[in-house]
Amino acid sequence: MRIRENFHDGCELYTEELRKRAADIFRQAFQITEMKRLLAEIRKQSVLLREVFLTEEEMEEEQKMADDFDAKMRGTVSFTLNNLETYQQSAWKELIYKGDAGHE
């Protein structure tokens, strides 16, 4: 096997039409590669965009969780208010102040 020292030797054997066709093929291959890169980027961005928006099911689930939390908070508030009323009626302030006075 012989190593070519000048790569341009023998190029005149290719016709102008064949050279143009080869250049067109390389150009199209480059365009296809660029298109694949763009499609991959679009696919990646669409996945990220899909995470931003919620589906109907996810929205319903979020609303149900918010409603459940709201119901728990309402129950907690009424329970706390009920306990405060009970403590006030049982004269808890006097018990605390008596206990503090005994430690002084």
C-alpha cells in the first residue's frame, strides 16, 4: 500500500458533475445533522415545558390536597378556640399566677 503525498493527485479523474453531487450530499448530510440536533433540543425543551403545566388530573389532585388542608386548618382553628374557651372558663390564669408566686 502506498501513501499519497499529494491528496489532489488524481482528482481530475472525477467529473465536475460528480464533484457537485458529492458536495450536495455533504451539504445535505450536514443539514440532516443540524436538523437532528434541533429536534433533540426541541424534545428536551418540550419535556421541561411539560413539567411546567399541570394536566387536568394533576390540577384536580392539587385542588383536593388544598381542600383537605383547608378543612384540617378549619378544624384546628375551631379546636384551638374551643380549648382556649375551656381554659378561660377553668381559671387557668389564676393557677399559673399562683404557681409563679410560689416560686419567687
